[in-house]
Amino acid sequence: MFLYDVRKINKENMKRREIAMKKLERISKRWRERIDKVRELEIIENKDFEEFTPTFLSREDYQERENAEKLKQQMLKRYRNKRLTDVIEGVELKNKRGMCYLIETQSKIRLNTINPELVKKRILSDLKLINGIGEVTEQNLKEAGYKSIEDLLEHPHFRNDAKKILEHLNKLEHLNKYDTSSLIDLVAHWYPKSHPLAFYCSGFHSPEDFTLFDLETMGFFTSPIILFGVAKIAGNKIIINQYLLRDIKEEPATLLEFLSCISKGKVFITFNGSTFDIPYIKQRLVYYGIKGNLEKPHFDILHFSRRAWKDQLPDCRLNTLEKHLLGIERKNSIPGALVPDFYETYLRTENIGPLIPIIEYNKQDLITLANIFSKLHEEWRR
């Protein structure tokens, strides 16, 4: 009888816990919905700064946002009653999912890379890429005359692993098509993915192989992408294609055009693309039921920049790198966090003014991304 009572009590406790969990889930869901409805950013009046500015908002951040609000008002006034086609030359694209607007521009640039033979030499000189070889063992082997992975073909213990790496490199070299993904994976097995040796693998590609891209969105994941910026290198020029949503309903058509553009590239260059841009695009593709291949060799410049300059700079945000490494300080620009606010204003007012800084901001990000890529080669070639 006692055992039955205990089981009955336990069963009732489990039932109460299940009911409580369901209530908690409903409350959490309602709370998330309320948060989603709240605007991410609010401009605070200057006179209320001391009393109402959140503790996480510095005076510099506040000033930046106040300047952005002034810029927005100026743009609204300047471009009142003007059409996008009157201000920015572009082409209207149409596909099976609708329409979008393409803006093409170009600028002069010189993209620095590293010679493929030098990359191969640096890879083969790192004996630690062989299983079982650490710092001490590498030093001992080099003192014994094994200066490269090629030399290890004569070593009784390490020759099999050395042979595999050499066969891989020789096969790719013979086909004139380097599988940099597998080389990066090889390096990443022993080193962080931000290691210079992983970055050197980009040297197996010519500048024309690279596709640089950057997104502007309406917020965090599940929000629409409003601008796709894609850049290619052609000689001493960077060709920038920007696929703009004139309305949110143009997103699926814009996704198709973006996929068509990046499909021609062999390797991606992004800034935080592995964490943000690529997962974001994948989520939007799933949302619309669109198939797209984003599996290409990928060099995320944010992670390499942190390794190269984190001890020298206040932070490694793109605009910080731009200011300290390239000597560029943007004027009449908007913080990336305020892009959604500017786009919402454009949608609400049907005034193209707030679109102009978004387009310029995205274009400059792509140019800076290419220049930081070159700076990394300069930094690590020494």
C-alpha cells in the first residue's frame, strides 16, 4: 500500500512538472514575441542623455547614433520626391521568383596574394603537419637533416604520412586545381583555423578566383536580407554587384540572383561570414525553399585579423581595421547596427534617401575587405 502511494505521488509530481514546463514555454514564447516587436534601436533625445541612456551605451555610441539620425534627416530632405533610378544607375532583373535591382560599380584596387610555390614550400617545411611530430621532435628531425616533409620520405617512421601529403599536393598541382578546403582542414587539424599557414592556402588561387560578399539585413536571423553585395577582382579593378530589395517581397528573387553570381567563383572571402553571412543565407534559402550551394573554400578575414592585430588595435571590427591599417575614416556613414532603422524609414516614407547610405556603406565594406586581405599578406609575408 505504501509503495502504491509513493508511485502515485511521483506520478502526480511528474504531471505537475509537465504542466509547469508547458506554462513556462508558453510564457517564454509570448515574451520572445513581445521582444521581437520592440524596435532594436531607439534614438534618444540629447537633453535626456544623462538620465535615460542605458549603461551599455557609451557617449561615443550615442554620438554616432545621433550623427546617423541627422544624416537620415538630411537624406530624407535631399531625396524627397526622387526615384531610385534617378539617383543610382542600375538594372532591373527578373527571374522566376520575381524582380530586384542590380547596381554595378567598380574601383581601382590591387589585391596582394602569395606565390603558390612559396605556399607549397612553407607547407612542406612544417614537419608538425605530420602525425606524432611536435615542436621538440621537429627540431630534432631538422637537426638530423630532415628539413622538409619531402625529406621525411626517407624516414622509417614518418614516411607513410609524408607520402600522403605529397601525393595530395602533387595531384592537385598536376590538375592545376588546388582543393584549398582539404589543405585548410589539414592545417586546422594541428593549428587554429586562423593560423597564417591556413591563410597562405589562398595563394593557390589567382585574384580572379575570389568572390567577396557582404550582407545587409533587417536584424538578426529570421529577418530579411535587404542588400547582397558581391565583389570580383578583374585585373587592377574590383567589380561590385549590389542586389537591392526595393521591397521585402523581392527577397526570393534577389536570393536567386545572388546565388547565380557567386556560383562563378571558386573561393569565398568574407568578414565574419562563417558565423553570420553564410548561416544567414542558408536560413533564408530554407525559408523560401530555394536550393543553393555555399560549400566552397572560405577565408574569413575576421579570424585572421584577430590573430594578426588583436594586441595592436582597440578591437578588430572592420571599421577599426579600416581606420588604423588603411587610414580611412568614413564620413556621412551609418553604423551597421542602424541599417535596419534606415531601411524601415525608407519603407515607411517611400523616400529613397535612407537607402543611399546603406548602399555606400555596403560598397565600402567590400573594398575594405579586399584591402584587409592584401594587408594580411603583407603582414605575414615578412
